[in-house]
Amino acid sequence: MVQTPSATPDDVEADQTVVFIMTSGPSSPARCATPFYLGSVLAAMDARVHIFFTMEGVRLMQTGVAESLCAMPGGRRIIEFIRDAKRAGVVLHVCEPAMPGYDMDPDADLIPEVDHVARASDLADLVLDCDKLITF
């Protein structure tokens, strides 16, 4: 039985905001490309897209990590997915309180693609104001 999708790409309104909360990191590389890919698709459909990195997800924004990580053997590097998402207009937020647990300094250890070093209150604002929330 084929199911008809409840929404089509034409149903996405330009004023919709989608927030991804990214907790996955280098210990689960297979989960690391999809948020950037899906974020790029949604941004191309005129949605405002934010990815908020917390817990181990902050490591993806650490210099050198995404440059050497692939979601699957022989696949594209995660940094390439990150750069695609940035070109599409996705906004990247990194949770400052999570960084010390991974020995990261917000002034020295982040890739240039990061838009905002954020706090839990920033995430709360994003969650309360968004139309869709997706977790990875």
C-alpha cells in the first residue's frame, strides 16, 4: 500500500522556521551528515533553518573534526555537508556550556562556519519560536 505524503514541498511556507538539535558527534558518524543535507534542502525551500550543536554535537564544530570525518566509508567528508548547508543559508549555533566537557575553547577551536556561540537560553528561544523541531 502506497501512502500519500501529508505535505508536499509546495506546502512549505517561506516564513517557517526549522530547528535541528544536534547531539550526535564523531562517535556516531552515520548520524552526522543528514542534518546538514536536510537543512540544505529545507533552506532551498525558503525555510529558515538553524542547527544547534550541544552535547557531543559540539565536536563537529571543532577545527579538524569534520574535516576528517565521513558518515560512511568512502563518502563525502562532513565538512563538505557543513559548507553546503552554509551556502544554502543554514545558521549554525554552538552550545558554549557544552564545550568545556570536550576541552574546547570558543575563541580558538571552532571552524569558521560557526555563526553563533550560544547558551541554553538561546536554544530555548529557538525552540519556542520554531515551527518544526528535529533532533539528531
